[in-house]
Amino acid sequence: MARRSRTINLPAPYRRRIWLEPSRIANRAAYPFCLPFLQDDFELSFDRSITIIVGENGTGKSTFLEGIAVLAGYDEAGGGKGYMPVDHSKALEKMGGQLSSALRASWLPKITNGWFFRAESFFSVARYLDEVNLEFPDVPGGTPPDFLSHSHGEGFLRFFQERCQKQGIFIFDEPESALSPSRQIEFLKLMRRMDNSQNCQIIMATHSPVLMAYPNARLLRLTKYGLEPVTVEQTDHYKVMREFCDDPAGFVEAAIEE
Amino acid sequence: MGFAALYPSYALEPVTVEETDHYRVMREFCADPASFVEAAIEE
């Protein structure tokens, strides 16, 4: 008989700290271990339920999240514990798993429920969930979730709202990619509900200033020097957006001039 | 039956960037991020 996981009566954050164990790295020159921020003394403490990571493309945010996700027991392609909906056996880039082998984590307590959301694999995961429920219509609660018949943004939101209600650790890699500004506000509301429940930990990477501005989150900027606390207003993302809003036509004209 | 007849509430119309909801939301947000988010997520 399958064991039902019970809710543990301790508040998030459950993952308290992550650090690099240099002795576990076979080849320092190989990716992902050559990422500049992965110094020997690299560590990250989680002091809030919600941690938001910002940074330019190429700094290693996604690889870092993959590493965190694999360490939590999720597939690096996305999904929850035990889900392997994406066949990436022939993928050349499977970096999160490699990175996780050199990471250590402390928990209070260890939580294995949750979800690793990646925009790029959302449709594979959603299709898998739709098909599983179609194949086994008699399973309790087995109504096909039918995520894919909705618009992109609506499917995302329904998926989040359904998956993010229970205690767990939820890792989001650029959830804004399918969300219009108004849907990003809906996503912020979901974050607020998860935050208020006190039994959800969120670790998220985003390029969206709107999501970065979630109150009471720990906002960190990833650079080649490591992770540092930052305010929304200090991020390049916000500065660019504000410049654009002041004068859209002038901004674009100047930006595309070669 | 044409698209407009099938979907009477949807149509394509010329618009400027400044007239879009996307831009308006972004501009409001940029003016005061913290207050904007606090007001927007109040339920």
C-alpha cells in the first residue's frame, strides 16, 4: 500500500543551505564547474520562503536551478519527484545532474514534494500528465487535466494553481515566459498564497521585474563573482524597462542603431 | 462564416505601444514597483 506523505508542521524554508564540495569535482575546467560563480567557497543560505535569482543569460542560473532540482529528487528536465516525462537520453547537455553531484544541502526537514518548472519543457510535462490521465481514466481524481487545450498562459496558470497548493519545494525557471503582464500579476497572487501558507518554499529564476518585486522575497543577483542581495530598482532589467517606458520610440531607435 | 462572425468579441485593430495593456502595466509598475505589486496582489 502506498504511503501517503503527511504535512510536516514546520514552516518554510525547508532547504536551508546549499554549498559546493570541491573535492567532488572531477574536472574543474569542464562545464558546469568552470562557471565563474562556482568558487570553492560557494554557498547559498535560504532565509526566506521565497528566493528569487536574477542575472544575465549565460551566468549559469538555469544550470544552478537544475542542480538544486536534481538534489531535491526532481528530473533536471522538469517535473516532480518520480516524473521523468521528457526523454533526454540523447541530450548532450545534462548539466544540472553533474552539478548536483558536487553540491551538498542541509534541510529542516527534508521535503520531497514539489515541482521543478521549466518553461521549455512545460508542454512535454503537461502532455505527459494529460496522456497519463487519459490512459487511466478510472484512477481517483483521474479526470484529464487537459492543460494543453487552454491558451499558453492559461495552461501555465492552471498548472501552477493545481500543482502548488501542497507543502513542498517549488523551483521555477523563468515562469514569465508564457505570461502576459496581467497573468504575471495572477502568478504573484499565487506566490502570495503559497507564501501565506507557510509550507511552500519557492526558488525562482526570472527576467521579469514584476516577479522580482514580490514583497518579502530574498532577491539575489548572480554574477561571475557569486550571488549578492539586490533591490528591483538596482537590476538592469528594471533600469531598461523604465528607460523604455519613459520613451518607447526613442528608446528603441537608440537601441537598434548600429 | 467569417472569423468576426464566429468570434464577435475578438478582432484585429491597429494600436500603438502606448495603448496596450502590456505597456500601461509596465509603466505603472516602473513608477513605484513596491506599491504597484502590493496593490495588485491584494485579494
